[in-house]
Amino acid sequence: MTITRGERPAHESAENQELARTLQRDLARDLDGEVQFDDYTRQLFARDASMYAITPLGVVFPRNADDVAAAVAAAAAHQVSVVPRGAGTSLAGQTVGPGLVLDLSRYMNNIVELDAGSGTALVEAGVVQDQLNRAASPWGLMFGPDTSTSNRATIGGMIGNNSAGSGSVRHGMTIDHVRELDVVLSDASRVRLDRVDEATRADRATRPTLEGALYRELPEIVRANYAAIADGFPAHWRRACGYRLDRLAREDTVFDLAKFVVGSEGTLAVATSALVDLVPKPSRTVIAVGHFTSVAGAIDATQDALACDPAAVELMDRTILDLSRRKIEYASLGDLLNGDPEALLFVSFSGDDEAELLGQLKRLTGMWSRNGHGYHTLRAVTPAQQASLLKVRKAGLGLLMAASEGTRRPLAFVEDTAVDPIHLTEYTRRFKEVLDRHEMTAGFYGHCSVGCLHIRPYLDLTDPADVVKMRSVAVEIKDLVAEYGGVNSSEHGDGLARSEFNREIFGDALYDAMRQVKRLFDPDNVLNPGKIVDAPSMTDNLRDAALPPAEPLRTRLSFEVIGAGAGSADGTGAMRAAADRCMNIGLCRKSGSGTMCPSYMATRKEEDSTRGRAAALVKALSEPDPRAALGDERLHEVLDLCLMCKACKSECPLGVDMATLKSEALSHHHDIHGVPLRSRLFGSIRFLNRLGSATAPLSNLPGRIPLVRRLMDRTVGIAPARPLPVFVRQNLTRWFRRRKNTTHPITQGTVTYLADSFTTFTEPDIGRAAVQLLERAGWDVRLESGVCCGRSSLSKGLVDDAKNKARHLADTLSKATEAGSPVVGCEPSCLMTLRDEHLSLLPDDPAVKDIAGRVRQVEELLVEAIDDGRLRPREDSWLAGRTLVYHGHCHQKAEVGTAATVALLNRIPGVSVVELDAGCCGMAGSFGFESEHYDVSMTVGEDRLFPAITAEPAETVVVATGVSCRQQIFHGTARDAWHPVQLLWEAVASE
């Protein structure tokens, strides 16, 4: 097993430090899994997606159920509590606590068995919902509860929470799909919980164990409190609150402890694996999207929708819609909408009979029309039509969080109530009256089909007055929901946010019965104490209130540009605010789609996710001397595997720009420890590539000599397995200078082509194709080849050097080009640096602002030229009839998206274009060349990109915009990848 060592904070008591050392030693002896008690790891697990933070004593990453049992035994022996944790996306604070955190997601994530015949799956607790659904899909099956966090939520977490989702009107909640649970009880015994008849229950009750006591005494608790159980539970069925004594009370002939434990938030047992039911996966889905002039109008239309037997009815208000338009990741939704709706109602119909589904859709639109509901209904019938709609619908929480301003955030404390949908209109109106009375704003979205709306008011919990206001609203809403027979926790659980109110909600008798349940299962209060019963006040342990004021720190980069707020003149708080925008919703822990976060996809380690790195930076920047803390080696272990792909800037709903944060952190590390030789070399890549080109072909020989490659590995850490770029003597600059003047008429003015530091010297054909295409399109091309953009310096934390290069390039371009004339290039990482990082480096430089506003993708100009008839690709080029498989560059996807490139490829006659969703290639500039990063680089590529390309037939043409991507694709698949402008030139040039 592995131990990560680190210093405990000096302010911890000597007693606590000794306890930590002793427990860590015992765990290291007894477990196969990893044990981490260092201060940075503890900080990473101090938060979940709630408004709470509690620093644990340590963290364990068990490899199997025996490890879980050993961890529970060791913790109990030292009177330390245990907090089970999956993805850590809990919204009510269920997965934070002061004891020992068990991260069941890192290793215990295997699908043990999938039995299509019985429609069941045996899964470990750390299996992700989408992972299970991908495995079940070939058999026409899926897991019924459909959470919006399905790409990172674990089955164990869903069991702990009794999660539901958009399809609960048809499929119910997690409790309805659990057959058996393998658990570890509070005495560290391992037992299987399942559904048994009375004879089996009585037999198990004779055992002289904790398990025996459960079968013996729990029925007595039910019998003694039968009246309280019958009267005390809320009337509405959608419950994720309290202990489910009602489930035991309603079944006389069977006793089902598996279902009883569902929703207990890790307070009764630690689930290690589960046998779950799967449901048939519908082959077709059609969606009606009603457009409404008010939220109330949308809710009024719900009853008509429910009359048509929908699979889901989801509400989204204007707040979410406006936020989606600001994000590249979700902006395509705006193109589909009619007008400017105040609210949308998504009504889904799923099944296998397309005609029947279309009939349901027609019936609904007819009812809405007759009853005057809404002003337009969008029909989304095909998967392509639905993609943007579903993406935004699932991102509601993240988009709402993106509107945070500093510590004023939309908070989850009254976001999980549910009432019978028949009361939803009136209930929502009165809910809004409460918010208006307290002068609060909030976004409205959620599941109208089951009466659950996720309403999150904006508050600043560093302000004591807002803390008081929050609790007042929570009390009022608790009482309001009770008036309608609704539930205070309908799918997000009780946690720290709502457990305080459970005595009032359930009544004294039923609440005391629940306390008896807790004492029976966990007499020493080891398992996740303070949740469901005997909870602290909802205003204790608040995350934002606990952070100390940020100490002054002058930064080289401006974090106002990346949305962190102004900060003070001395830089106080700006960088920390940029990191602290992260609210731990965990989208960076997804896999199988998108780009963020490639290192997490490769390692499955929390510290290799965007949110893990953000939490580590918040810790460092909260120290009394943040400059010294930024030099901490453990911090830089956490930052090390960040590929600086910038996917988090666009895919993280809160726009946490870890690439920029890492550049700044590296610069402070260099201040303390010096700049490594390799960083200096990569920061000077333009000089080295120019030198390599000037001395080619001799400069290409060292890359082919094994002895030299081994020497490079030992001296500067260049991976010997990684092929080096091949320098070309006739580089782009030399070709441009020596060629004959163009004879094409100039009709469009002047365009500046940025001769980047890479393709200029190693792939000059790309630049030549771009220049010639632009000239044929009527442009007078000016080549900018003398100055580096500073991209490589930034990636190595050489921020001062990057700033000088940025200033030089901006001044050069500003003086040498016509006002307003476009600046284009073919290497996205370099071109996007002009419109992004240069603004962070020099936010007040007018030349930088001017050039950033003039940057355009070369593809945009070429698409315009084709559409205007200035460029005419041939119908009979060798590309006609071929499939083009396109992989976009991460920086391009993050900054501007890939639409222009896809549009250009689609304008080549006769081709079929497929854009891969294959994430990051893993190369990431210098990252893939570095010896210690080579394996991770290849693992990232092997995740989706390499398999997608190797699956293509030989005649398929592979396309990639980034030089790193093309290098990685060739290394990983032995397939050459073309730049889009090369292909267009092939289609345009005469024979």
C-alpha cells in the first residue's frame, strides 16, 4: 500500500497529530489501498458540492471490501468517525466530516457481473452511473434513475443519497432498483443485506452478532412506533429524507434491509457493492420544448404534459438560459429557440414505437395549443436535434453556479423540496413570495413531473447577515412545504443542510425512533455522524465563512480577465478567488465524453481533477505567506499532471481556468527554487526550432541515435520513446521570402498570417497552403515570422518572458498592420494566445487589446471565400467520396469552438465529416515529451482518440488542427493527420 506523507498544520493540537500518526500507521499496516494524511489531500476532501467544509483527519483509498472493513475497524479502535464518499458531488454536505474519509471511487469501480437475462448488475460502489449504462446498453438495458450528474455520480453515492433524476416519474428512485447490498457495519463486520421472508429473518435474528441484532431489534422498533411511522412521513412519495421505517412497516411478510439502508447517507453502513435492477432502455426519445413568457406559465402547462404519459417533464427558467448563451459549450441552444422565452418546459417521451411517440408529441402540442399554454413548441425528434437541448438541461446546476460573483453564490439549502405536481403552481408562487420578502434572487429549474424544483437563492455566507437570512428562509420553506404534504429532501438528501429540521418534520416520536435505528446500527457513532439525526445547526461548518482573509500577493497574470473579480491593488484575493470559483460539482471527474479533465481520466485521482487542483491552490493562497506556499512541493505534485489543455475554461460551468492558474503558480515556484534547464529549453522553442531548421538535415540525426536519446533522458528529461519533430530546411519564412509575387487580384485587403513557432519549421506545407489559399481568396498576405507569442514560456511558468514576448508581438503587429485587419494562423495554441493569455499578461495594453480583437481563425476567412465564390474547391479531387475524421485542438475548443473548422471541411465537395468526441490527445505541447509524463500522455491518447482512429479504414482521412495532436496521432496510431488547410488546398489547387 502507498502512503503520502506530509506535514500536519502547526496549529493542530499535539494530541490530534499523534492520533493521526497512530491511525495512519495502523491503516498502512492493515490495508492494501492507499493512505494519505498530508495536509493537501485532507484539503481536497474537506469539501463536496455543498456549502460546507470540514477538514478530515485523513483519507483512505480502499482497493476492496476487506480494506473498507479494516479501515472501519481501525477508525473505531481510535474513536474516529468514518465518512464514505463516492464522487463527492453531494449538495447537502453528506460527504464531509472530521474523521476518516473513504474514497470508494478510485479503485472500487468494477462491474463484477452484468446478467442481461435477469436484468441485473453486480457493481462495486465506485462504479459511475454512465459507466454502468455503457456496459448495459448493448443488451438494451440501463440503470433507471437518471441523475444530471450521471457522468460522475457513483452507484454507491446514489445508494447513500437515494438519488432520482429527470426520469423518476417513470422509474422512481434508487431505492426502487436495489436488490442486495454488500456492506461493512460499524463493528467492521461484512454482511449481505437483501430481501428475506419472515422465517429467514427470524433465523438471522438468532445470530450473536451486530447483524443478528439488526434482524432482532429493528422489527421491534417498527412495531413500537407503527402509529408514528404511519402518520409522521410526508405524504409525497418522492422522499430522500430520514430512515425508511415506512418501507419496513408496509411489508408484513418480507424484511428488506437492503432497501432500508438506501438513503441513509453512510450513517448505518458502508456499501461496498450492490446488486441492482436494470430497466429496458428505450430505443427512441422525442422531446417537446414549450416556450413560455413566465415560469408560472410553464408550470401551469405541466398537468397537460403529465396527461400524455411522459418520461420526464423538466423546467428551465431564463436565468439558466441566459447563462448557457455565455458558454461556448452550450451556446448552440440559442440557435434552436424561438424568440426570448422566460422559461422552457422540456417534455420527453421515450419508447420503442416511433409512431406512438410522435402521437404523444402531437397530442401534447394540441393540448397546449387548445389550452393556451406557451407561445411556441419546438419538436426535437432526432438525436442531433436533441443534443444541445439535453446538454443544457443536464448542466442546470453548473450554469447557475457560473453566475457566482466572488463569494455570492447560488446555494443549495432549499433546492430539494417537492410537492404533488397538482400544487406546484401555487407552491412556487408562495416560494417566490418568501424569496421576494427577503430580497433574494434565484434560478428555477428541476423536475415538474414530480413537483421538485431546484431553487437556489444567491447569498454571500461571509456576511453574517446573509447567514441569518439563509436560516430564516430555510425555516419558512420547511413550513411551507409541509402545508402541501411535500418533502424537504426529495433527491439530494438531508446532510448538513436539512438534518437539523428532521425532528420538526417527522415529529418527536418518529424522530426518536430514527435515533434508535442509528444507535442500533452504530452504537459508537462511528459512521458519518451528524447526518439525518443529532445534526449540528445548518449554519455550522460553512465553507466560505471559514476561509481566512487572503493575504497580499502580487501576481504576474491578471485574474480579473478570467472572471475572478477585481481584487485589490496589491493583488489581494484575485488569484484565490479565481481558484475558489470552483464549487466542487465534479464535472471534471467525468469520463467518456468531452475533454475535461484528461489527467483525471487517466489516473482517477481526485488531485488530478480540476477541482482537486483548485482546492489545493485555495489552501496555498489562504496561508499567512501565500508566496512561500506557492513554492510547496506537495502543491506542485498536485499541479504537475495538469496538461494545461484549457478544457476547464469552457467545460467547467464556472470557467475555472487551471492553465492560467498553473502558469502563475509555476512562476512563484521558480522564484523560490529556480528555473529548471528543461523549462528554459522549452520556453525558447522558437529559437531552437529555427536553429534546427537552419541546420537540417543534420539537426534531425540526434533523434535517431539511441545513445543520444538516453543522454537526453538523463540530462533534461526528454522521453526516449517519444519521436522528435523533424526539421525542414526550406521553412515557411524562407519559402515566403524567396517565392514569386502572387498574380491573384487583391480584393479583400491585408491579412497577417502568424508564422507560429512549430509548423513554420517542421510542417511548412501547412503555412504554404494557408498563404496560397488566402491569396486566391483575394487577400494580400503579410507574414509575421519574427516574434514568438510566448505560449511555450507560459506553459513552463516563465511568465515574465511570456509578457515581454507578448508586448513585443503586439507592438509589432499594431505598428505593421492596418487598423482592423485580421490576424490569422494555423496553430490554435499560438493564435488563441493572442486573444486570451495576452490579455491576462497585459490587460491594460491598448495594442494587446487591439490585436486580441482582430484575431480570427483562418478557417473563417476561407469559409467566407468559398461561400462568396472566391475559392472553388474541385468536385473531382482525390478527397471526393472519403470520410474525414476530425480531432479538434483543446485550446481551439476552449476559446472559440470547432464550428469554423467543421464548416470548412464540409465545404470540400464529396466528403463526409465526422468530428470525434475523443477528448485531449494527451500530447499537450511539451508535456508528452517529458520523461515523467510520457506514460500519462499515452494513457490519455489511448482512452478514446487512438481507438477511434485505429477503428477507421485506411482510406479514411485523419484531420487535426494542432501540431501536438498530429504528432500524438502518428505516434499512437501510425496514421498521418492532415491540417484542414492542407486538404482544402488539395481540393482547390489545379493539377
